[in-house]
Amino acid sequence: MACLELCDSRFTGIINIAGRQEMSRAELGLKLLDWWGFFNRENLETGDSGGGWPIDCRLDISLASRIMATPLSGVDEVLRAAQQR
């Protein structure tokens, strides 16, 4: 819905329309693994040679929240809604 709203707006430039729930890429990946029922984490690769998780790369959605009417849902809200379907 947010993309459709932007198509009809006069806004030009760069805007982040990610969800409002803050999480790292690693947290998102683990949440999706749980959603899909993959609970075994024994062989999980961390994605870098140092053995740590990827850097936190949250997006700032403050501009989108100010100029858009469409609420930006968090991952948990989206997964709950999908589960109810």
C-alpha cells in the first residue's frame, strides 16, 4: 500500500518505507526461519569470516511516517496477519 500511495504523490527523492519494527538483518532472518518452522540453528552460517552477525542496518522511516498516510507495519504485525489468513 505504501508504494501505491507514493505513486500518486508528488514526492521525489529517496525515501525508506521499511516497516517500523527495528531489527538487524540477522534478527529478521531468524524471525523468518522461525516463521517457516526451521528451528535447528546448529549449522547456521553467520555470513562473515569473523564469526559474528552482520552489521545492524536499520532504515530511518521518519520521513515516510511524516509524509504518508499509509501506516508502515512491523514484521511481527505482518506475520500475524499472514497467519490469520
